Amino acid sequence: MTDISFYHLTALPLERALPRLLEKILQAKKRAVILCGTEERLDYLNGTLWTLGKLSFIPHGSAKEGYGEDQPIWLTLKDENPNKAEFLVLTEGTESPSLSTYERCLDLFDGNDEDALIQARKRWKCYKDQGHAMTYWKQTPSGTWEKGE
């Protein structure tokens, strides 16, 4: 089973919180696939990851750049894993039928959006019923993560 962590965004938006999580994945010498819900979000994150990391660049790519097998972080709209990633990052309520092929899944959702919150609760219940190991993280006002109950 996959270890699934829900990240409840309340203080920082996705594009500011995501680079911090990706840096930790890269420090662990792991790879990630980021599943985006829209082409606009994918394009925005693709640009953002060039400038918002502590190192000011998080190595990544998408189908536009190609060479998926060489990319430590892969942004996509499809259920694919060309870089043989161990981590799956779900954004905008996306879901993957290949969830169990990853070591870990990070489900990031906007806690300031009531519909996103309701949908996240449904996904939590579904994943828990499937037997996945579940963890909940909520942002503090400063944007750091606090493990929840």
C-alpha cells in the first residue's frame, strides 16, 4: 500500500508550498510526478519551479520539454510515470488509478475552497477504505507544516 499524505493548504497557495515539498523529495534523492488538473496549472507550475525554490531552481520538465526519463520532477496532465518516480503529487483534486505503484502520494488541496475541502474528505475516506497508510498535514500561519489528527 502507498503512504498517502494530505496537505491542507491554508496559508500559502500551491505554487508557494509545493517547491518546499519538492526540495525535500530531491534531498532524499527521489523523483516525483506532479499530476495537474489543467494545462494552465501545469504551465504556471512549470514556470514557477524555475524561480521559487530555495536554490531558485527545481529541476523539472513536462511533455513540452520532453526527456521524461531524465527529469527528477515530471509535470503532467496524464496518469503516467516516465521518470520512474517514487512520489506522486496530486493537485487540484486529481486522482490516479496508479496510486499503488508509488511509495508515497502527496495530495495537496486548497483548504480555503469549501468544494476542494469536501472533495479531499471524500478522497481521504476512499483511500483509507482501500487500506493505504494515511497522514494529515495542515499549514501553520507561517506556511510550515504541522501534523494533524
